[in-house]
Amino acid sequence: MKKLMIFFAAMVVAMSAAAGWTNPILPYDYSDPDVIRVGKNYYMTYSTFACIPGLQILHSRDGVEWTIVDAALPDTVPGYGHLDACPAGCGVWAPSIRHHQGRFYIYYGDPDIGIFCIRSEKTKTIPCRWEPAVLVKRGKGLIDPCPLWDSDGRCYLVHAFAGSRAGFKSALAVCELAQDGLSVIREDRLVFDGHPDNPTCEGPKFHKKDGYYYIFCPAGGVKTGWQLCLRSRTVYGPYEWRRVLEQGSTDINAPHQGAWVDDKFYHFQDVGTAGRIVHLQPLRWQDGWPVIGNNGEPVTKYEGQMYDVRRMYEGQSKVRRTDVRCTKGDLSPEWQWSGNRKAQYYYLAVETDSASHMAKDYIRLFTYPAADVQTAPNLLLHKIPANTAFTVTARVRFMPRPQGKNPKYNEEAGLIVHGRQSRTLPVPADGQWWYARIEVTESHLCRFFLSPDQKTWTEQGAPFQAVAGEWIGAKVGMYAVRERVESTSPYKRPDNDAGWLDVDWVEIRVDS
């Protein structure tokens, strides 16, 4: 049975429990990563903003090689379920993941609503079942939360402020939660003021070690900032601070938004169009303070007393029919919708070939009404790799709905490069199979091609310079849209059905 696949020829680094690594360990847009280890398993989550599935969770056995295994928000962004989409750049900001009394907890801030928590069933492993999101603390501009359950069972939450909503930033606050972590029982106290030396301090991660409360937090902004560590003998401070990771003489700008696990420290690097990619640094302790990377500068390669193993990673399960949140018959979570998921977006189709009598499968994307393709909620998108050229090729066919007496549907479907500005590669509306291709240089200049036979390619339009999205990197994928037509009658809509784009397979080849 034919499956939709993506093939990667990118170099990544694998390691066992005694291996080294080369940065970035994830050369894709996994912004604001947070990581924990439960037993022998590492879990990571990250900022998914308005994309669905949201709060994707990655798993690793070594802390270096990662696979997406679950999503705590599979269908909608909380607070926006009544809409087609959460506004771009809003929704899920800077989550933290923890495991407490047999459950996983994920906290995140929505800058326009407040701080949410999503709790799992009792389990030590993911994938698992997740409870509905709970609004723990309402308020505009409350972002980047992280809980800490103290040794006496009390629960505290540290968070930052988004100046764009709160009219105030560069400070951290701590409140006390109920022991189940789902409601506030003591309101905020400011515990750190970043003015003027550490502006835009944010993304705090709360820990306790050897009698000290520690807060890891970045400051200075995502392109030029640095990583702080705060410590205090009491939860509400006063906190002393040090800069523990800075760009220094390296080309790794603004090591940012870190997660401490054992002797490892995870952070992102903002590389522009491709988004925020994930690096891993060694961490040791000296005189009660963390020493990260090469004495406070990020490293590109770490060996120590370990060995470094390179291999070619050929992911052959990227857009196939796979299990998602313990239910079969869905897309692999490497693909995300640009808005909230709706049933009428897609169908996992199967048909029998008349010649071979063999069943074959494909994804059918139905056209959905949108004001324009830029804001369409049903774009099916994939992250792009950083620091390398790549090519996207797909076998697709577009069948517009029968026009009848009213031709004003303006349906269109094909491939898309999506960011703050987007460019589409429309497929001919003739119901025939076509090959569509986007060639992307290392500097993200895109060229577009069509072919009827995968032998002769015709370039379509001028090249396009891809740009990042709202807080996320540019993405590539598929679109299927039609003009939004208003009806004067509640019983007769002029656009009462949809055409569709069939996607047989997608291939992404990355230059090594």
C-alpha cells in the first residue's frame, strides 16, 4: 500500500548514553524547547503558537536524536476553538513540561488570555491521554510559565511578562498554586527585575538543587541575548544572578530559552528564515553555579570522554498514516495545520487501481473558503531545514468542483512556501496527476516547477525569497482554497461543496 512519505538526506548526529554530539541537534524550528527526563526517556516540547497539532512532544533515549510521538493539543488552540484559526503568532508560547506524582504537566502562556496547564493521565511514558486544558491564571501578557513542586508539596509557578500585552516586561514573578497545580492560591510577587542590565528577561525555568532555588532565564532578546541563572535560598528571593552562556567568540547568536537536564543544557538559536533551531551544551556545576558549554560559550561539537557517531537519517515516516494520540488513521504530526483542525479539511482516501486491482492511498485536501491563501486555516505545512539547500517534490492532482451555472468559486490548490509573505505553485485544474517541485537554496531563494511526467520540468513564475512567519520559521506544504462566497439565503449557498487536491506522495531531499 503506497504511503505518503518525506525522505530526508540531512546529516544528524546520534549518540548512546555515552556519545558526543554536533550542534545543532535539531536543525528545524523547535522554538523555546523545554526538556525533561523520566527514567530512561527524554521528552521535549516547544512553542507551537497557532499551529495544530499543538504542543507537539518529541521523545529521545539519548537526549540527542528526537522523534515526534504525541501532541497535547491535537485539534484546537484553547480559547480559539470557535474560530477557524488562532491569530498568527498567538496561542502557545514557551511551554514547560514536568512529571509530578505520576502525571505529565505542560504549562504555557497565551499572551492574550493567560497561563494554561494540560495534564496527562497517570503514566510514565508518552504518548498518552491528555486532559482538557485548564486556565490556571488569567491575565494579558502572562507568558513563559514553569512550575516547581517543593519538597514540602507546595507548588510554585514562575512566569514572565510580554510587554506587547502587559505594557511591562523585563521582570519575573512567582505565585503559589494549589498542590495539584491547577489554580492560584497566592498571587504574584516580583522576584527579579531585569532593568537595566538584563532587559527582556523571559522564558524562566524553575529548579531546586542543594538547598538553592534556581531560575534559568534568557535576556537581551532572541537575536543578540544571553542566558542567565538566578539563585536564592528562598523561593521569593532575593535572587543573585550570573550570565552563564553568551555568544562570545562563536557564531552561535543569542543562546536562548534553556532547559537543564542532568549534565545537559538545551537552548535555541534564531537563524532567521528557518526559525529557531535546537542546540545542546554540556553542563557542570562549580561553586553552586552552572558552567555551560566551553566556560560559558556555546560549543558546536562535544566529545568529552565520549564518542561521536554520524549517520545518514532517512526519515520514512513523515507524512504517512500513523498513530496520533493513540488513534489510527491520521497524519503524522510532523505536518501541522495553519489553523484549528476541521474534519472537512482532508480525507485519507483509498482507491482500487483498475489495472492492478491493488489498493492505493493518498491524502485528499478539500478546498476551504478563505479571504486569501496567506490567512487560510487549512494549509498543511512542514518545517524547513536550516543551513542547507533542499528540494520539495510532490505528485498531486487537482479536481475543482463542477462549476455549473455559477463559476465564481476561484478554487486553487498546489504547493506553497509560507511565511509573512507566501508564494504558491498552483496545479492545473484538469484532474490529471502532475509533479510539482520547489527548489530552495541555502539562502532560501525558491524556484517553482511543474512536470507531467517527472522528466520535463517547466519553471513557473519568478524566483521567490522565503521569509519567516510570525515568531516561526518559513514552512513548505500544500494548500487548497476557494473564494469565500456569501449567501443571501440560509438554504442555498452558491459554494455548497468543494473541489479537492489529491496528494499521492511528498518528497523532501536535503543536501548533505
